[in-house]
Amino acid sequence: MIDRTKKNKRIFLKQSEEYAFVLWGTSILSPTSTVLIYDTFCFVTLCSYFHNSKRVKGRSIRDFVHDRFPLKFKNSDSFNHRAIALENNEIARFRKARNRHLSKNEVYIKDTKWEAISKDAAYEWEGVFAIESAEENVKEVCKRIKNLYSGLDEVFDLAEDDRYPERFKKIYDKFVNRLTKISYADYQKLMEFYLTRIAANKEYCGINLYRLERRFKPYTINREIRELCACQTSKERAALLLKDVILRNIGFPRIYEDFEKLSPEQMEACAAEFPNWLSEIVFSSCLILDCLVENGTFGPDWEKLFIMTTNQMAEKIYYQPETLDMTAPEAAEGNFFDLLSSPVVAVLCGDSGNPFCLCHLFELFLELYPLE
């Protein structure tokens, strides 16, 4: 029998901890930053609800490939209209590619057979087909970025023994080899490719921009590249790279910029708690939102209302995709390498890959090289 008293106490304590962090966060951030965080929570709640709700009907993989694949299986005038074997082959290939992509997520929940492609994600999944028509170097950099950090987490999680340094060096050498094959120029072209596609689809522009920034962070990376190029000393570079390590899981450019103004201790605390805070609030808010939709609070056209709202909010939380300038100074290539390798280097600075306090590392750095 479940002891509901203990269970409710645990829930209360967890909610109290979240509320305490909310109070602390709002005490160190400006009112403008607090409003921005609130808007971000609302935005992510709408995106998550629209993506996960069973009230929004998705499509099967078979129907999706039949209707959206470039070989035009649906078009009765197409040469491939009755190419059943070819269509089945492409369906199987896309299903494998999709499962491989989703299995890399922290939490992989396999969708139901008949609604594997959610309505809001259909355009993004079309990008799997569209990237095949891109330039060869753009296709290559897309694959390499997706696989860049593969294998590193497994090594970090290994128990320390005599073989640990050898294992780590082997996987780290592979990481460096992959990274040296990715140029910033090709990364620019890849981001321009995705941004052009997002700008062309006005209906789900906000949601697609959210996914792009969460996965590739083009705005933040481009901004950090410019700042690295402007650094005058190695101390400035090291401090900037360490800040990027601390904030690497913050996928919202404006919030990233607000957090970087804090002290190292406050920055690390906010960076560590923000994803948990976001997850908790979005989960609860989606449940509330579902009750309101069921009660008809938003009317029969709630789907259009939610999509229109996410598009409007995305301009405030992110930017307009057609306005992002991906150009950078000539010295961008070396700085791009340093930026993408900084999370791995930070772990190397720790105790054999074990978790460590970044603020402590930052303090040691300032003792050696106090900033003017």
C-alpha cells in the first residue's frame, strides 16, 4: 500500500525547493530578465503541449514519406507513383534514420505507430530529405556535427581504473579528428540552409526556431566567435570559454546573455537549476493547459491560436530567422575549434573526468591571472 502522506510530503518539499529557487533567481536578476524567463516558460509550454498532445493528430511514417518525399510518390503524374518497392525501401530507410536520431536524446520515447510524425515536426523532418539536395560540404558538416561528441559521455561515466587514461585518450583523439574536419565556413552554410527553410515556413516558424537553437545554437555560437576574435589577451579568452562551458545548456540567447552578467557562482547556480526549473514548470503547465483546452477556454480554434502565439513570442525570445547575420571575422576558424572543444577541455581540467565545480576552476584561474 502506498503511503500517500510520505508521497505528498516529498512532492511538497520538491515544490518548496523549486519555489525557493524562483525567489532566489528573481532576487539576483533584473525585472526585465524575470519577465523574459516567464515569457520563455510560456513559449516552451505552448511548444511542448502542441508537440506532445494527442489532441493534435500526427501522421504515420508511411503516410509522411508517401506525401512529403522528394520522389513524389503521391503525385499521380510522377514516374514513381506506383513504385511500391522503392517507396517501401525509402520508408524503411527514413524509419531507421528517425530512430537513430531520436535515440540520441536524453529521454527517448518512441512514438505510436500511427502518429510517429507530429504535426508541428513534419516540416522539420522534411529537412532530412531537403539536406540531401544541399551542397556536399553542407551535408558532410551536418553529419559530423551530429556525431561530434559521440562516445565521450560513455568514457566520462566509466569507473576509474588503470585503463581509464588510455580509453579516454583514444576517444578524445577521435573527437579532435572529427572536430578538425568541421570548418566554421561550412557550419555557416549549414545554419544559413536551416534558417532559410525556417523563414520559408511561417506557420511553424517559432517552434522550428526553438528546435534549431536548442540543437545547434547558431545565434550564441556566432556571438561567442565574434567576442573571441575581439579578445586581446589569453586571460580574456579563457574567461570567455569558461563562461560558455558553464552556460552551454542554456539554449535561449537572451537568457544566456542575462546569466553571463552574473558572478561566476550565481552564473553556475542558475545554469545548473534553470533546465530543471524549466522542465518542472512546463510539465505542470501542460497539464493545466490541457484542462483548459478540454473545457473550451480557448475556443474551437485553439490550435491556430497557440501556433500564432508561439510565432509572435519567438521574435521576442529569439529573433527573426532572416535577420541573423552568420558572417564572422577571418580569425573565426581557430576560435570555432576552441569553442566546440571547450566543454571537453573543461572536463579534462577536472579530476580524471569526474564532475567538478566550475566556479572553483574559475577562482583558481583568477588567482593566477587576475583580470584588470
